[in-house]
Amino acid sequence: MGKDNSMEALSAAWLEEKKELARIVSIKEGHIVINMGFEYNISLKTISSEKDVLKWAHHLCEKTWLTIPVLRRFIEVAMSETGLKLH
């Protein structure tokens, strides 16, 4: 029973992280908005290829406020919203 509780706790933590990342990286009015206490907007019009996503990811990596989970969420959202394939 303790093992099930551990799995439930891990599952709850994972769901909570996904919920928080969805709050931090979202779509608003044709932009990907990264909200890290302030809004950083990236127009979806600037993303039409996988290369564009890579350019933005590279640019975002220069930001001191960026975390790996937020970068991962940005890539997922950028690919999904523009109809590009990650794999």
C-alpha cells in the first residue's frame, strides 16, 4: 500500500508540474507567452519551420530566467501550435 501512495504522490506532483508549465507557457492572441513574473511574447508568425523553433530555443537559452522545463514546454507548444512535428 505504501508503494501505491508513492506512485499517487509522484503522479500528483507530475500533474501539478504540467499544470504550472501550462500556466507559464501559453497562447494568447497569436503569441506564445512565457510568464515568468513578466510576459515574454513570441509571435507565432515568426515560427514556420523546425529551424525557427530551434532559433527561438537558442535565443531563449540566453535568458537567465529560463528553466529546462519551461524550454521544453515552449518547444512542445511551438511545434503543436504551428503544426510542426517534433519526431
